[in-house]
Amino acid sequence: MAPRRLKPDQITEMFRRFQAADPAPEGELDYVNPYTLLVAVVLSAQATDVGVNRATGPLFKFVDTPEKMVELGEAELISYIRTIGLYRMKARNVIALSQILIDRYGSEVPRDRAALEELPGVGRKTANVVLNIAFGEPTIAVDTHLFRLGNRTGLAPGKTPLEVELKLEKVVPPEYKRHAHHWLILHGRYVCKARKPECPRCLINDLCLFKEKTVSVP
């Protein structure tokens, strides 16, 4: 049986409400330029934004270019990010991608998904986040929150993150696509939570197709 899906007019209304409630949503990772954003997103894999910000706050005060990162070196970088999960692998990736940016791109972060995905530690989701936040591209990065919302609400049901992403690309109205990623991730993080969604205070409760809606906020 095919999953139920929201109708186009319902989707438009959903994003109209998101925009009315939060006209200019922003990501929660701290950064100072496209390069530090890229580093922060790489470090955020399987980690919380709060935990990453705690580690990168001191780091980005002194290290905000690929050259400075390479000069810092892997061992010193580890001393800053040791509290983040998978820190050894992430440190290797950050140093390696920094060197590639220096060698191939004049120390600039490329505004191209394929080029970004070739960097160590950068997958499609990370590339989409960087393109969206740093360059204003209308990309949609599907993390666990967007994957859950795409399926739970009937917005873009799919069996894989890529399937959900491609469906979102098709169904999100163009005028809302620039901020769709942020609206959905923030909604999933703070309202439509994994274990117990807070349906009574959800601004799209009447549109959502989730059958097991909660009736009280914990």
C-alpha cells in the first residue's frame, strides 16, 4: 500500500505557516566564513550542534582559513575537538580537505556539489548544507529530522535520504525552497521529535498525515 502524501495545496500552506512563524531561519552551527562552516558541518556528523559549537568556539578564534588549519596540524586539532565523536577520523579529514582547498581551489570553498563531495568527510548532505547556508543555494539537506518528517507528515515519503531529498525538491514550492531545509530541521528538532512529537503545539497539526499524533505535551 502506497504511503499517503500531502496534496500540493497542503504543502504550500505548510511552508506558508513556517515562513510566517520564522521568516528567516538560520542553522545552529557557529561559523565565521564558508570555510569554517564547511569544517563545522564535517565535525557535526553523528554529533550535536551544541557539542560542535562548544569545540569550535575556541578553534575558530584562531583558525579560520585552510592555511591556518594545515599549520595547526592534526594533533593540535584533536586537542580542540576531542569532545566530539569520531574526532580522530574527523581531524584527519579536516586537515586533508584543507590541503585540497589550498592546492585545487585557491583556498576557497567551491560552490559546486560534485567538487564538495570529493573532499574527505564531505557527503551529499554536508555539501547541500554548505551550498545552502554559505551560498544561498536552494538545496535541501536530508538528515534524520528531515527523513523522519518527510515520511511522518506525508510531505515526501521515501525509503532512503536521497529518495526523500529528490521528492522534496519536486514538491516544495520554489518560493520556499531556500529556507525549507532549516524550517524542517528546526521543526523536527524541537516539535516533531522522534520519540514523542509534541503535536498539540505543532503549527501544521491539521495538515500532517501522521496517524499516531500525541494529545499532550510532555
